[in-house]
Amino acid sequence: MAADPLSPEETRRYARHLVLKGFGGAGQQKLKAARVLIVGAGGLGSPALAYLAGAGVGRIGLIDADTVSLSNLQRQIVHTTAAIGQSKVGSAAAYARALNSDIAIQPFDVTLDPDNARTILGQFDLVLDGTDNLATRRLVAETAAGLAMPLVSGAVSMFSGQVSVFAPHLGGPPHQAVFAAEADDATLPSCEANGIVGPVTGVIGTLMAMEAIKLVTGIGTPLIGRLLIYDSREAQFTELAY
């Protein structure tokens, strides 16, 4: 679906995109027409939301049933001390609207489950998953694959993180290629138990936003079949093919 022409205000807001060779007005129009869902309004969802809202993605959905707590604020940058106790999607939506009033934000203050997953994801063109448990990750991946929808997936723990794009409908490997069926949350590192250095979520969440922008605009080569791993202690990126 084509977006309406850019308004004079939007032309000024997105000036750095519009003069960018290979991006320009065509790329910005694609962002304006895009419908992107972010699952999880926490450490990864926060920077992803900030940059997708700033970039001008026309409609952004946010799904999270959690509330803001004090321990979130070390890394979940769209929330503030004043938002403690509020719903994360409400707090995040307020941030995004304050940043960019030209876009539409659709909050879902619910837990994603097998009964609502297809209905919610089916309203969007692309999904970003920044959740912290395999059950939800698998549900998002299975639903996205069934809808022939690209999935940008990020994960973090301690001093490192990873990001990839799953798009079996485009010929890429399935989610199980990275997260095997026998894996469970008990065998994986937990941020709550093991900790996470805040800026790592910013690095991975921003990379997720960039992958989303690439998929929407058709610019560049998405991380399909590739896992990008970031080690903050060594300031090093490693790429694995799968």
C-alpha cells in the first residue's frame, strides 16, 4: 500500500534520509507505508522503537504485558523513573509519539499467546522479536513463518548479543537452525540471573532497527542465514553462517 506524499514538515524531519544517495524519497515513502510490530518493549525493543519511530516507520505496533520497574531503567531507554508502575507499552508509546507525531503507534498490553499471535502479527508486514524466553520466540517465529513475514531476532546476555533475520519464505533457514528444538530456557543464560551491561542492548536493538529498515526499503543485504554476534569486552563482531 502506497503512503501519502511527504508533508513539508516530514520533508524537513527526514532531510538526512532524503539527501542520502540510494535511499532518498523512495526509501522514505516505503518507511512511511510500512507496518512493523515490535514484540517486547524492554532492553531490545526500546532502542529499536526509538530508531524506527525516528526514521518514520508509518505504523509501529508494540506488544508487552509487563510494567516498568526500577531495575529496567539501566537499559530500557524509552522508560523513565516517572513511568515506574505504568504499562511498558503505554510508556513506550508515549515516548515514540513525543519523538515523532507523524507516525501511528499501536500498543498491545497483552501477553502474546497461540490464541492471539496470528491476529496480532497479521496486521503488520514485519516483526522484531526482543523477548527473553524461548517459548515466545518460537511462537513469534512460527507465526511469522506461517504469514510469510520476515522476522528480525535479537538476543543479549551479560556482555554480548546477537542478531539475525529469519525469512524461510525468502529461502532462508528456519528459526530452528539457531534455536534447536531441544533447547530450553533452563539451558540458556538469563539476564535476570546473570546480568546484562546496558549498552549491549542498545547495540543489538539498534542493529535490529537497521535490519528492519533494510527489509522495508530493499536497501542492502539482510542478515538472512547469518548470525551477527557482538562481544562488548573485546569490541568485536563475529559473523556465523547457518
